[in-house]
Amino acid sequence: MRLILLGAPGAGKGTQATFIKEKFGIPQISTGDMLRAAVAAGTPLGLEAKAIMDAGGLVRDDIIIGLVKERIAQPDAANGFLFDGFPRTIPQAEAMIAAGVDIDYVVEIDVPDELIVERMAGRRVHTASGRTYHVRFNPPKVADTDDVTGEALVQRADDHEDTVRKRLQVYHDQTEVLVGFYGRMAAAGNAGAPRYIKVDGTQAVEKVRDDV
Ligand code: AP5
Ligand code: ZN
């Protein structure tokens, strides 16, 4: 199964990805996690991406498309995968179509902007695994500690309020158009077209999970 999780920054894509990848045994391919790993490792890609990410902008399409093509060619993606935070622009979506990558489901997690800033402010992450918590809405068993490894949780560098507002603006300018793009593909129902599912992301984490 090949699936795309679509939604604004902080909509809960990473949170729901954890459930989906376990249930279906497919890898989560998060371009954000891949970029953050490159930043942490200090690779040339990481050095280039860091300033863009910290400013809330988007990394260039050709770089992202190259990363994703390489990733989906790995053996663990042979039976499917879950895209989280990709595609984010029309050229990224078109690159997958051109590469013959048929998607089975596009799941949109819908959350209005006014809820997003609060979610980001309380977000804590386990960097190595990408596991995500919220101090109030999805707290770890022990404060500031990852449930699985016991390691420390941190805040993301791009979760400051002004950066979050910039990321939301970029989402509305460049990514939200994919809602219509995939919606029209699904409605046309041609061979290889995805099914489009919209979920109310304002509900509690478990309710969103059940709806997905
Ligand atoms: P990326 O890592 O993809 O970030 P994003 O899309 O901005 O999304 P987030 O990870 O912030 O949010 P999420 O939807 O995963 O929410 P989460 O589950 O964590 O991208 C980061 C940057 O990398 C981009 O800005 C860009 O620069 C670059 N980049 C990445 N991909 C790119 C691409 N394809 N092209 C170009 N550039 C790219 O949840 C958020 C918080 O809310 C958590 O604390 C969580 O616990 C809580 N929460 C979750 N669900 C609920 C709920 N139902 N109720 C209450 N709280 C909840
Ligand atoms: Zn995420």
C-alpha cells in the first residue's frame, strides 16, 4: 500500500504515521525527518537545508525529489510506504506521477491554523526516531523522556511562533493546492488514481487514528 499524509504543519501527520506504519508494516518516509537527520549529521545537504528550514521555507524541489526517489528504491519500500510531508508542491507530485509511482490513498488531516501554534509550542520530539509528543495533548509517560528508549526529548528548531506562522503561510501558498490536485485525480477515477480521504484532525489523537 502506498499512502500520502497531507496536512498543514502540526496537523498531526507524524503522530498518525506512527500508527499507520505499525498497522500496515510499511516504512514512514518523512522528508522532514530525512532533512533533520542530514542537518544533525552535518552533510552538505544538511548545511544547505538548515537555514531554509529554520526560516520556515521549502527546500528545493530537485533536491527533495532526488532524496525521495533514492529512498523508495530501498528494499523496505518494495511493498509500499507512507509519505509524510511529501509531496509539498505540484512539481513534487508530478515527479512521482512521471516516475510511475501510483498512490493508493491520500489522507488529508484537516486542522485550522488557530490550533496549530498551540500544538507546535507544546511539541517535544525524540530526534533519533522522530517520535512525537505534546506536553498536554499526547504526553510521554515520564516528562521530557521518550517512552521507548528513555532518552531525552527536545523541541524542534523551527517550532518558534514566528517560524510556525511562516510555515503555515508557505503551506497555504504552495502545498494546499495539492488538496485539489489529488481530489480531482480521485474524482476522475482513472487507472492508478488514488482514493481521497479527509479526516477531522481537531479531534483527540486516538479519534483521529480511528478515523484514519
Ligand atoms: P516537516 O518535518 O515535514 O514539518 P511539517 O510539515 O511542517 O509538519 P510537522 O512535522 O511540523 O507537523 P506534523 O503534521 O507531523 O504534526 P505532529 O504529528 O508532529 O518539515 C519541516 C521542514 O523541512 C519544512 O518546513 C521544510 O523546510 C522542509 N521540508 C520537509 N519536507 C519537504 C518537502 N517535501 N519539500 C520541501 N521542503 C521540505 O503534531 C504536532 C504536535 O501536535 C505534536 O506535539 C503532537 O503531539 C500534537 N498533536 C498531534 N495530533 C494531535 C491531536 N489530534 N490533538 C492534539 N494534539 C495533537
Ligand atoms: Zn512531522
